[in-house]
Amino acid sequence: MGGTGKPRKNPILGAAVLKALLQRRKGDDQTKAQGLYEGVLRDLDLTDEQVDKYLSEHAAEVEEAIRSHGRRGS
């Protein structure tokens, strides 16, 4: 596959960002999104425990990724 040569993003960072965002959801939205999160973990061959550990060790990096997400392409 002819990629763009762009380095792949850190998959565990992406999973941690997703989990942090999902934790902010309420009620039924959170329940529905849980299936998405579990699918992402499967696809990335990660466990929830790995993501939790990463979140606890890299909380500032995860928050920065969340804040900067909307600034892409600026």
C-alpha cells in the first residue's frame, strides 16, 4: 500500500483520547459509545487496562491532544 510517508499516530494515545472523551458523555450516549471503544481496542490489539495505564501516566498529553484536535489545519 503506497502510504504518504507520514508517520502513523500513536495508537494508544488515540485510544486514550477516545476513552477520555467517552468518559465525559452521559447516560445512554456513553453506553452506546462503549461498543465503539471496545471495537477500537480490538482493532488496535490493546486492552482497557493498557489504556487506563497510559491515561494515568500521560494525562497531560491526552488532554493536549483533545484540546488541539479542533485546531488541525489551522
